[in-house]
Amino acid sequence: MSTASWWPTSRSGEVFRYLTEEEYVRLLDDTLPLSAEPGDVIFFKGAPSTSLVVVIEGELEVFEESKGKMLVIGRVGTGSVVGEVGFLDGRPRTRHVRAKTACELRKISREGFLALLEECPPLFAKIMVAMSELLAGRYRAAVEELEPVRALAASLREADGVPGSLSPASRAALETLDRLAPAASSEDPEL
């Protein structure tokens, strides 16, 4: 059964798509409006996760720091959200996020969102269905992106079964992949 048969799509946006106008206004009443200028950091990786941020207007960048350089690993535009992983599980932020352009944002606190469960269960349910679809889509994209790495690891393991067929460099690569595998599977990226 598709969710479209539960709730027709009313608007654009990852979290708002199933909301009626009344529900949308109700949700916005429970959010904190924020503005960000290009370069402003919205989240720091490792910081406590107490909110979800919805992009009303503008574009955010999800980035990592590596060897003193900023590497953009994703972009989040109007109607999208960031911070959903920590928002749901309460663990620290998994990525840095900054404004690429001038942005109008809405911040939803975890406590405010959980209050919807008591105050407006249908609204809470619609948002949870949308969040589940969002997380499933992002998880599938991450799995697809990692498929070539998994194929390489499998081919190295296969070659390792033949005595003398694995070079020292290949053996080192395989050991590195084995060390990284548990970390990659235990922490889903926010994007």
C-alpha cells in the first residue's frame, strides 16, 4: 500500500507533503524562524541534536573537513530538511551544515515535535510517515553509492582465498575496508 493512498500529496517538501493547509500552519506555529547568511554554520558535527531544520528558502551545504579542506558532500534546498538522524535518535550531529545562500529556515525542537503526539496525533503520524520515507530514500542512496566499494572488498576477499594472489597493497586495502565496514554500517549519514 502506498502512502499516497493514505494521504494525498498536498504540497512540496520532504516533511510537509502530506499536510493540509491547516496542519501546515499548525506545524509552523510550533517552529522557530531562523535566517542564515552564506557561510553561516547551522550544525557542527558532534554537537548535540535537539532539533530538525526545514529549509523554507535557500540552499544549505552538508560538508566534511578533510586535511584542512572543506568537502561538500551534499546540498539541501527549499522544502528539504537537515538534522533528521540526530533529531530522531537524540545522538550527536553526524555532519557539518552551513548556508550556501541566504536562507530562511524553520527549527522544530524535539520536545515540540513529541508534544504533537498528544496534541495532534494525525499531524504527528503524517510527519513520521514523511520522515520514514525520507530516511529510507537517503539510506538507499547511501547503499547504492557504497556498492562499488563493497564489490571491491568482495573481489579482494575472493583473491585472498588463492595463496600468493594478493599483493601487500591489496591486503592492506582489504584490512582497511574491514576496519571501516562496521563504522559505515552503524552510522547512517544525514544525507
